[in-house]
Amino acid sequence: MKYILLIATVLTVFSGCSATWSGVKEDTSKAADWTKEKVNQGAAYVKEKTE
């Protein structure tokens, strides 16, 4: 009985970590895209002001 409970607990933890990891990767990707967009906007602004 102990082993069944242990296996169920381990499977639950791993499935939760998997979902969390997917969320972290998605959030990181969105943050990188946002940062890239803002840097490009800033560069365009500077270029516009210096021409």
C-alpha cells in the first residue's frame, strides 16, 4: 500500500512540474518578444531623432 501511495504522489508531482515548466517557457518567450519589440521601438526613435 505504501508503494502505491508513493508512486501516485510522485506521478502527481511530476505532472505538476511539467505543467509549470511549460508555463515558464511560455512566459519567458513572451517576455523576450516584448523586450525585442521595445528595443526596436527605442532604436527607431533614436534613429528618427538623430536624422
